[in-house]
Amino acid sequence: MAELGQFWSDPVEIIDGMRLLPGFADSQSLFTEIQALCLQSPLRHMQTMRGYTMSVAMTNCGDLGWVSDKQGYRYSAIDPESGVPWPAMPMALSSLAHDAAQLSGFDNFKPDACLINRYVPGAQMGAHQDRNERDRTQPIVSVSLGIPARFFVMNESVQAGIRDSVQASKKSIPVDLSDGDVVVFGGAARMCSHGVRKLKSGYHPLWGEARWNLTFRCAG
Ligand SMILES: O=C(O)CCC(=O)C(=O)O
Ligand SMILES: [Mn+2]
């Protein structure tokens, strides 16, 4: 795990409440943890309420896991595929999230949920707000691993003027994320709409032709 103050370039303020910590996460040590988690609770493509299959493959660790099916989006203590609790959140992951939050002005961040997303080329995540978490005073901490991706965010003033998704995609703020980058969003940015553009092909020596994302939340 990166020690406080050791990431290779300075934090970048994307919008009020959203901060990028370039290269803050140690991709190599996370690789082993994530492989082990995915053996315990395999990645799956969840369905939306409308029956659409998500292009991003997902699993979770922690006390709660984010799930989607015909009943909608929610958190569950049980993995619906296996019928048993999600794997515990490894200390290496929770302390990374805690340290990133602290550096961004959020003390005592103790996530109880970590959504693990895997994107292959062509996968994307449409604009959405993270709104299933009970405590919105807590930030979201999002870690990027593997091949680069274009994340986008809309700040509140932009969102206020948006009436359709075509307009929304024109007015979003692009944020290019690489292996090890961490984004923390809380406070004024906590409820910002955000998403990930269709992943372009690429190859990463450790993660192969994929981009992974860990999203830490205080859900319960
Ligand atoms: O993959 C990302 O960078 C964002 C993921 C995300 O927004 C989510 O899982 O809610
Ligand atoms: Mn999100």
C-alpha cells in the first residue's frame, strides 16, 4: 500500500469535493487480494430492473455488497449467487480507502462495502449517482487498476441544466484514469452523476486486457 505522501504526483481537485490522487494505490499488492476475492465470490454480470445485462462484471467484499436484479438496486449482506456472506474486506483494501479519504479531508472513513468492477474493452458504465448508501456524509473512494479509462463527472451546476443524455454527455467533465489512480468524492460532490466511457482496447502487464475498479462505500 502506498504510504501517506508517497504517491507520485500531487492531488488534483476535479470539482469541489472530488479529488484525484494519481498513482496512490499499489496495483501489484491489490492484484493478489483481488484474485483471491474473485475465487471466493466470482464476478458476474448483473441484470438491471428492466432486464438489461450490465457490460461490467461485478462482485463485492465487505459486510454489504451492491446487487442489482429485477427488484432493483440495493445492498445485501448475502451474495445471491452463493447464498453466503460476501468475503470479508481485506485490511489492505480498507486501509487504502481510509488513507485516501483522509488525504482528501474525510477522517475515520470505515467502508462496509467494496464493489469490485471489471471492464473489458467495450464495457462502460452509464451516468448515475451512488444513492443506495445510507450515510451520505461519507465519501466514495474509487480505485482504478489495469488499462486506462475515461471517467466522467457532472458537477451540480452542469446537472441542473441537463434535460437529456445527449446534452449530458457533451457537458460532462472527462477524467482520464490510469492504473493506481484513486478518486475520492464526498461533500458537495457526493451526489454527482458520474460514469465510465466505453473502454478502449489496451493491455496492462499485470491485469491484461482489462480495467478493474474498486468502489468503497459506507452503505449500511
Ligand atoms: O469504474 C469506475 O470508475 C466507476 C464505478 C462506479 O461509479 C460505481 O461502481 O458506482
Ligand atoms: Mn458510481
